[in-house]
Amino acid sequence: MTQPETAPAQQEPAGELPLLVTAQLPDGARFPVRGLRGSGATSHPAPAVLILPAMGTPARYYRAFARQLHAEGLTALTVDMRGQGESTPRVTDADAVDHGYRTIVEQDLVAVIEAIRTELGPEPALYLLGHSMGGQLGLVHAALGIGPGVDGVALVASGSVWFRAYGPLRGPLLLIGELFAAAASTLLGRWPGVRFGFGGNQTKGVIRDWARQGRTGRYSSPGSPHDYEAALRTLGLPVLAVSVDGDTWAPAPALDHLVGKVPGARVTRVQYSTQEAGGRLDHFAWTRAGGALAKKVAAWAVAGGS
């Protein structure tokens, strides 16, 4: 399904993580995977953590946090979602085609994980660490059991976007925003999030799937042969669920709704506080003040998700 390509030796842009491998799909989409290899012991390779970004957020945004994970002994990896950052084609490219959640969870993440497994070998444990939408889709992918699979999922500042999880005041406003985004992306052919200041440029398929989950509370994607909700109910992997102080985009009730979908998972709940971080926190600021959180993730991963 994939054609992993080992990165040639080349000079990287200043501050960029080294290119580890590139996953390429039959449709021409390419996903550069960057990262830092953990040392680990010869008999016990360092666990690997693949960071999945929030909607419209480039993978380079997580470089500082990846370095903090690496400082704790982990192999820290980043990759852009389809159409974003370094992945090609971009949403705005002339040859870009529409896609939704199905493409991401059933094709793209399979290809990326296959490329990582080929590069690192089968021995290291591999965990997904998803921020916001990255956490939601990482959890769905892990539940589907497609491809090589992963050993667990960490959710950071992530949660369901079901409007009822946001209370009687914010919930209706969120629903209106979701309905508007779905209608606008249908009318315009894509979501011009850079212009609207939310979510980055996205295909109409991604926005429709996002809005559908916000409206119904259920994960699905048109044309998929899989029942995402049924798959989530069977997930038995460890899940680290991290709420972040000051996060109004993924409040605790939204995370409650998301982890409530995986009753068979071994869920560890953590609150990341401003006191621990030593600075201000919100939906995005944790990536710049993530040293203490990196220690928690590393301890969880090294312990096998327990």
C-alpha cells in the first residue's frame, strides 16, 4: 500500500527536525515524517511517539514539544495531515482532490505508520499523540485496527466536538459555527479557513465530517465500510487523556464524551495545570510549555501505557 522512502542526506531548514522517512500513497500523496530517534537500551528500544496535529496546524508547530519528548528518551516524530504543511498535494493545489475522515484514518495513517515501522523496525512500541482533531482521528484509526497498528493513543487538548458537550451557552454557538462551516465549504468547494481565521484551509469533506460529528456526536465518513462508533467500543489499547488548564476549545466534558466512546480502553486521565507548566496554558500554548507534560507522556509510554 505504501512506498516508504528513506530520506537522503540533505541540509534541513534552520530549526527543522531531521527528515526520517517519507510515506507515499498510490494516489501521489506524500507525507514527510520528521523526528529524533531516542537512544533506548539495546534490548529495549525507546518507545516512539507520533504527534498528530490539530486541524489546520502544521507539524512544525510541535517541534519544541517533540524535542522535549526526545529529551525524555523517546523517539519523537511529527507528520502533517493530508493537504497541510509539508504533505502534498496541498488543499489549495490545482491537483488536490476532496477527501474526508475516511481517507485520513483508513489510508493516510496506515501509510505513515507502515513507513515508520519499516524505518524503525517492529520492536519499538509506537504511540499516537493527537492534539484536538489529531487526537480524535488517531483514536478512530487505532480502533479500526487497519494496517500495522499502534500500541496506544495519547489525547492532548482533544475532545469530541459534539455541541451538547459544550453546555447550554457555548453549545448552540458551536453548532451554528459547525453548520455554517459545512454550508460554506459546500458552496465554495472547500473551507478557506485561513481567510476565516479558523481551522486552516480544508477540503469540504473534512469539514462536513467534522460538522457531522459536532451535530450528531457520532464519528463516521461517507463511503466507509467500517462503523467507527462500533470500532471505538471495541478498542482495548491504553489511552492517555490529558485535559489542559485554560483550554476552552477542548474542555473536560468534551474529552469525557470522547473517552466515553472507548469503554474497553485502559484510560489514564491527567490534568495538565499551569502550575506544572510554569506558564500560561490554553488549547495551543501547552506546546510551548510542555516540559512537564513530556515527562508524563514519557513515563506513560515507557510503562507500556499504564
